[in-house]
Amino acid sequence: GYMLNVEAGPDGRSAGTVSWGGLYNTYYWIDPVKRVTGLFMTQILPFADPRVLELAKEYMAELESGARPDRGRYLARHPDLAAAVGRCLDCS
């Protein structure tokens, strides 16, 4: 399943955005209005770990704004997450 935003969200996502969150703090979203997609994957429990949510929120906001996320800057704040987050914050 997935979540469908029927109205614009406070996080900047447009109405019509589809998103999903998985047990191991895996997230994706597709914003057809802004033509932006994002994928954020970890293997961290518990679901909605506050450290992961902080990283994911900043990562998603930068992608939405058109910026290229900086993996090193995120993980400098939470070096204990580096192995579990892996290379998910690399963008091409």
C-alpha cells in the first residue's frame, strides 16, 4: 500500500503525491506535480527511529528544493548510523 496526499502537505509535497514507509525505515515518495521522486532506505529498527526521521526529513526537503543532498553532513551528526544507512544518501 501507499499514502496519497489529497491536499498539499506542510512538508512541501504537492497534492497527488504518493508515499510509503516501511518497517526498517525505508521510505519513498513520488510528487508528480514537482516531478520529483525520492528513495531513502535503511535497515534500522525501531520503525520511525527519531535519528532516521531527522535524516530522512532533511534529505527529502533538499531533494524537493532541487538541492543535492550531502551524505557526509547528515552522517556527521549521527555517525552511528553510517553503516546502517549505507549509501542511500548518494544521489546521481
